[in-house]
Amino acid sequence: MVTVRGVRVKVVCVGGGPAGLYLAILLKRQDPSRDITVHERNPQGSTYGWGVTYWRGLLDKLQAHDPASARAIEEHSVRWSDGVAHVRDLATRHHGDEGFGIGRHRLLDLLATRARALGVRLEYESELSEPPADADLVVAADGVHSALRTRRAGHFGTRITSGRNPYIWLGTSKVFDAFTFAFTETDHGWIWAYGYGYSGDHSTCVVECSPETFTGLGLDRADEGEGLALLEKLFAGVLDGHPLTARSGASWQTFRTLTNETWHDGNLVLLGDAAHTTHYSIGAGTTLALEDAMCLADALRAHAALPDALAAYQRRRQAELLSVQSAARYSAQWYENLPRYVHLPPHRMFALLGQRHSPLLPYVPPQLYYGLDKAAGRLEALRRLKRWLGPRAARALHARAAARRD
């Protein structure tokens, strides 16, 4: 039996994203004698995506696990507390919880610097498709297309479901002062964008639409320049003359929701997007990856035997993810059924946008749900009923969907 406490162990993390780097940091802090290497297939400094979002709750957890990296991340983040929705030529602004944005490149650089300072080896342009034979623990943190997981997909019980709506991940030099939603009506249906700042001079802009709108606008046939020009025209009202830009190789795609029945096999364990994905519209991907790393590090500290540690990690994270995965499913469905909500007055539509994670919303007429939700905000009894009914409805609907799949 491989033990992980009280002896020097060799840990190999495959994937140099936030999950792999942060786990390496935490494991090295727990025991500086551990031999830890992170292998990343891409060159140093290259990354997909633009900025990522997170909330105060994550920052508090980072502070508890490694104050140094938490301080660095907060110092290099931008923050907002408002949300703005633009629908045609109307707009509404709501004050909400404090949110943060940071460039993905910046985040990886901060984590890599911290890992090196602690003695972790970082190997770039190093791709591993098989677990090293001499490693005590191998962590597959190599993303949704994980080579280590794919080779054992049967064991892990991997399931991938493609979403309905095409989307593309873009950047812009327009700096949004709030988390911004923009809904534009075209002759071929609605198209919308989510925008948020992640530095003093750039924002992320994710554009999404239905398949019918995608083909009707000709986005399926347009080259990169034509596509960006069309999107700049459609969202001119929020871009204020700023251009949209795409990373090399960026393309329209549909979101792939990935789940695994089992997260470990021998000394190999899945982490982050290699283990699970949740729809981008809830903005939780990076947060969940970092929380995976915290949970696995905690399990390795608490359990002397590796099988026990990996089993405890899987049990805890799968249980914690149930509500998040449910919220992500309903969030994606809200956008897929946008015509049901978009003709409401903007302030009401925005209120239901904030309630899109609710398992009840798809089954209640939108105007009625808005009225009930507003009343619940005033009456404690209704608030308690909503808190009691929501999770139970979500579990029942999830069980029904699982039964249909089986």
C-alpha cells in the first residue's frame, strides 16, 4: 500500500493549469520534502481564454490555504459589484455581490511563480500520455481532453454531453465597469454576449446564440475577420467603438459537459476539467478547479493510505458538486430558452436572469415566478419555503433525468 504521510513521495501533476499548479503549491507547503513536478504540454506563457471570474468566497478559501498566493491573486484582480443588462436599446443595472476578474495568463504566472519559490519543478512543452512508473501519485489535471483519462475512459465512466447553443470566447479593449449582459435581436433571432473586465485595459466577451441564429447570420460560413466585424456591429452599443479580438485558433463551439463516475484508478486521480465541467454561464470553472485542489490536498493530509485519501476526495467533491452542476444545467437551459424571458420588461428579465439556476423557474410562468420571488423577498415564510422546495425539486428532477438516460 502506498503511503502519503511520513515518507518522501514523488508526485507528478500532468497539466499546468490552475488546478495542477495550485495542488502542487499546497502539497509542497504541507511537506517540503515531497518531490513534485508539473508537466505542461504547451510552451510557458501560452494559454487559451482571456479572463476568469471568481467571488469573495473563493478568495477566503485561498487565504486559508495559502495566504501568499491569495494576496498575489487579489492584488492583480479587478473587481465589480454591479450587473448591467442591455436588451435592445434599454438597460437596467442591479447592485450585487462583489465579483473579481483576473487574466488567465496572469493567474497562471502568479501560481507558477509561487510553485517555483516553494521548490516545485515546472516542465513546459512536456506531454505525458501515460502515468510515470516511478511516481507515487499521478494527478491528471490536463483538461477536458485529458489523455490520461481518455485512455481509461471505461474505468472512469466518462460521459460527455454537448450543449445546444454555439458560443465563442473573445476579448476586447472595452473595459466593462460591471458584469455586462447584452441581448441583441436580429432578423434571425437573438444573440447575446457576457462581458467582464479582467485588467485595467481588457475584458472578456463571450458571445452565444441559438443554432438557427448562428446559421441565419452566416456565422457558420464567415471567416474570422468577417465574423468579428459582424459581432462588433451587433454589439456596437456596449463596445463603444472598441474591437473584438480572438486568440489564435479560436472558433465557435458547443459546450461539452463532462462527468466521471469514478475519479481515481490506482495512484492516478482526476482534477479540475479532467474530472468535471460546468457550463461557462455560471462562471465557476476556475473556482471549482482550485477547490478540487484544496480538497485533494486536505484528503492527502488527513489519510495515511493513498486509496483512502483518493476515495475521500472523490466522495466529498462529488457531493459538493451536485448543486453546482444542477445550477449549471438550469443556467444553460435558461439561455437555450431565451425567448421565454426576453420580452419581459428589462428589470424583470434581469431578475429572472439572476434566478436562472432555479429548478422551479422552467415550470412556472415567468411573470408569476417574478411576482412570487419578489414576495418571497419580503416574507420570511416564503423564503423558507423556497429554500426547502428548491433543492428537493432539483434532486427529483435530476433523478428523473438520470432514470431516462439509463
